[in-house]
Amino acid sequence: MEIETIHRKVVILGSGPAGLTAAIYAGRAQLDPLVIDGPQPGGQLTITTDVENYPGFAEGIMGPALMEQFRSQAERFGTEIINVWIDSVDLSARPFTLNAKSSADSDEIIKIIKAETLIIATGASAKWLGIPGEAPVPEGLGGNGVSACATCDGFFFRGKPIVVVGGGDTAMEEALFLTKFASKVTVVHRRDEFRASKIMQDRVLAHEKIEVLWNTEVKEIHGTKETGVESVTLFNNVTNETTSFPTEGVFIAIGHEPNTKLFRGVLDMDETGYLITEGRSTKTNVEGVFASGDAQDSYYRQAITAAGTGCMAAIDAERFLAEHEGDAAAAA
């Protein structure tokens, strides 16, 4: 089987808000961008339900529908989107080389992609417990009472009792934020002390709306598609007691993992794996490679901020290409 070679001025890894915004800008600049879908086309918004905090949609919009709008707009300006799995990359020289397979399980390279510039918008994935009821709808209640983002979904739980799972700073921040909406926040932690910074612990332990269940694990989430979350099964790992605990929402706050393993040892990243960019730009330590969205943002992690950095990355790529126009042959 002959391996197809594709050569583009701009290649974008990821098709969430950052990747598709980059594609819109690159397309309008007539840079003929290629977007590589990745394992989750459309990004994390495709597993959410109502999105009410993205500007321009006064009545809100479903996450998958919002990403369809992004996709259609990118394609309108000439973006090509392909669904392949990038197996390896060579960023040692321009054009950069990306080796693509049909899926993660395949052993065969089917495409070689040459990129004069590369925009990384691979996002980050929330860490999950892996328990029954946690998966996205329709298999579970993910996006229908189960969330990993208080900023995104807290508003939907006004006046409702909710559970937050975790013991680090992320869990403390989520719990405190959710007190603005919930009638009560119960923090469930599997140990007898938090891992969070002392100042965050003190704020949580002193808050009148927050109760902590120590040495406790969530084993299952219960509810229906129509009613959402109704209760959780709790297990006390000291007494070995199992109980049913009523709640109308579950926030999993055990951290996120950036989808950047492909670039370990090649691009600068922090200890967690978030790509490090230069100043207020999206430039990485390799010239011509830019990072946007949740792959480089461990702080905000919002669709609107991801889209903003996608715009920045496309502009950075466009300017880089203009400055290096004579350095390489024009893309095919």
C-alpha cells in the first residue's frame, strides 16, 4: 500500500475550540489549513450538554451543536479535516513530519504529513474515577449531573445539594466556587487529610455550606437520563460500611492531564505535561510550533479562552510564515 504524503503550510492537531478557531483564522488568511481530528473530534464540549457561558448564544447551546458550528465555519474557509491518529512526530527540521495511522490500535502508517508550521491544540482530559454512572450520556450521567468543571456547570445546580470528589487544590477550588450555587457541598475524600495547600484547606473547612466526608470513596453514581443524578454509593474505607447518599450533582475534581505525551522530550512542558509558551504568544521552544488551548493552559480551561489562544496561534503561524517565506519550498 502506497503511503500518501500531504504537505501544508499550517497543520493543526486537535479539533476543539482552540484547533477550529485556529483553522478559521488560518483559512481566512488563505493558508489552506489541515486539521487532524484526534481521538475526540470536537474536544471536551462534545460530551457536555448545555453551554450557557459561550458568547453569542443568549439562550445557550448544546455542546455538540456548538462544535458543529465551529466545524462548519472552519470548513467554509477551506479547512480540510481528517480523522487519523498521529503515531510520531519529527520536529527537528522544517517541514515538520507527522506520521499518521488509521487508529491507535493500527500498526500501519497510512499518511505522512509535512507541516511548515504546526499548531498543537490537543487539549487536556479530565481524570475520572472509572465508576458506574460516570461515563458520558447515554451510557452514564456524564454531562447530565456529573461534571469535571465547576466553572462550566455550577450554574445548573442552584439550590441543589452536590458532591465534590477530591482532596487537592482543584477540589478545594471547585467546592468553594460551587457554594455560590449549591444548597450544600459535600466533599468526599478517600484519605483522612487533604493534599491541598493549607490556606485552601482552611477556607473549605471553615465554610458553613461545606461538609467533608473523610476516608470515603464514591463507588457508583445513580440516576436516570430524565432526572439526572439522584444519589451516590459511598464506601468508608475504615469501617468498610457502604451507604447511599442523596445528591443532585457530582463534580469529579481529581485533576486534568494534558494530551501532550507525543511531545515529551521534544517540547518544553511543566511537570504535569502542559506545554510552555513564550511570553504572551503561543510560541513553543521549537520555531514554527505553536501551542493553544488546554494543552498549554492549566488555569482557565474554558472554551472561550481556548478559542482565544487558537486565534493567537493562527496569527503567530501566519506571521512566522511571512517572515520565513524564502526558507522552505511552498507547500503543495
